[in-house]
Amino acid sequence: MRIELTACEMAIANVVAAMRTTCNRAAGIVERKIGGHSSYQMDVDGFAAELAFCKAMNLCADFVVANQSLTHDCVAHDGKTIDVKSTRYETGRLLVTPNKKDCTTQLYVLVVGAPPSFRIIGYASKDEVFDARNYREFNGRWSYILEQSQLHTFTNAKTNP
């Protein structure tokens, strides 16, 4: 499913990303990014992807600007916590760093694209993500990695998950 953010939504994404980047660096949070983009651009991409997902699913995005380590991005209608992962690569995979294993997130969602245009690929449960078979190396770092074909698709936007 494709989602396009408006100019106003992109302005919000840029402001929240700038504030989160500053807050996270000041708090000494270690970057766990795998791509080569700057911290700020990664935060813009990430928050814009969160906004796109929330817009598609009729959920409220988390606009909190605080320590973002081991937190979730939104809460589904049924109360499940969701972490949205994004990549600019159309064939990108869901990558979750090992430190997330201890957080309370219940679902992980993959969104691909670059602001302002995104495509929601699918999701996996915490148990599915942290299966030992998914633990492997990517670009010199170890992560839990799921292919797009391993993800569940959303059947109906605005009502799912």
C-alpha cells in the first residue's frame, strides 16, 4: 500500500527529526544505524515513515521528543505496541538490532521509500523477528533480518493491525 505525505506532514517530520536527533545525541544514545545517511536524515526518514504508517492505519503517531532508546513508535487499536522500521531500498529487508530484544515492542513493521512517498510492506511479531534463524550479519553488523516475503501483509488499511 502506497502512502504520500503532505507538505505539512513533511514539515512536522523535519521538526520532530531535528529535535530527536539533538535529544538522542545529548543523551549519549549510541547510533545503531546501518545505512550511510546522516543521523538527521535517518531521523527524518524514520519519523516520516512512522507518520505514513500511522496515517494509513488511522493511528496516532508518537510526537514525543525524549530518549528514543528501546521505545515503540505507536500503539495499534488492539493495544499492541509497534516499532516502524524504514529503508530507502525497494527490496529492503526488516532489520532489527539485537538490543531491541529486551524492549516491550510486540510488532515490527517494514516501510520502504523516501520522504514523502512510502510503501508499507508488512509486519512480523516479536517472536518471529527474534527467531535465531533470522540472526545474521549485514554490512559488518549483526541484526535480526527478515525478507519481505517473510512478513505478513496488512489486509485492510484504517482497521489493521
